[in-house]
Amino acid sequence: MRTHIQILGILNIIWGCFGLVAALIIFAIFGGAIGVIHATAHGDTDAAIAVPIVGLIGSIILVVILVLSIPSVLAGIGLLRMAPWARTFTIIVSVLHLLNIPFGTALGIYGLWVMMSDETTGLFTGNPSPIRL
């Protein structure tokens, strides 16, 4: 089961990093859109209204992606270190992954299967050595 824990940790880190890259892309797209709107406005009142709205929408999307991605990376790091808190945290993150169809759902199901196993429970209640990469 240690191999499954290691794989799950790596997959969570990769999935979270994909989210962080997506957040960076969203930041660039909405920041660029705000820049274009602002540069072409030239006193247009509609453009002055659009800039904060586009900024707000981009900020909300950015925050949601970050809130869903950072815990995945933290769960993966915790799993690789076999931290006692990582099992509970990974179960919560795996439930959140279920909502992200199709790859997040597969990762969430795999994470719940690994974390709910009796052998995994035993590994996280003792004091095992960390998994080395």
C-alpha cells in the first residue's frame, strides 16, 4: 500500500501544479484583457465600468482555482512525508476532486480507495519512515 500512497502523493502534486499553471494563465488572460480595455478606452464610460467588472470576475476565478489547487499540492507533500495529518486531509481533498470531471473524479476515487484502506489506516496511525523518491 506504500506504493499507492506514493503514487497518490505524486498525482496530487501534479494535479495541484496543473491548477496553479491554470491560475497563472487565467491571471495573464484577464490582466491582458483589462490592459486592452483600459488602453483603448480613451474616456469611454462603458470601458471604465467594464475594467473593474472584468477584474472582479478574473479575481474570483483565480481565487477559486488557487483554493482548489494548493490543498492538492499540500496533500501530496504530506503523503510523501507520511505525515499523520495527511490521511484525513487527503480524504477531504479527494472528495473535492470528485467534482472535477473526468480526471479529478478518477483521482478522487483512487484517493478515497487508498486512504480508506485498512492497511493505510495502520500506516498513518504508527510512526512510519517517510517515503523516499
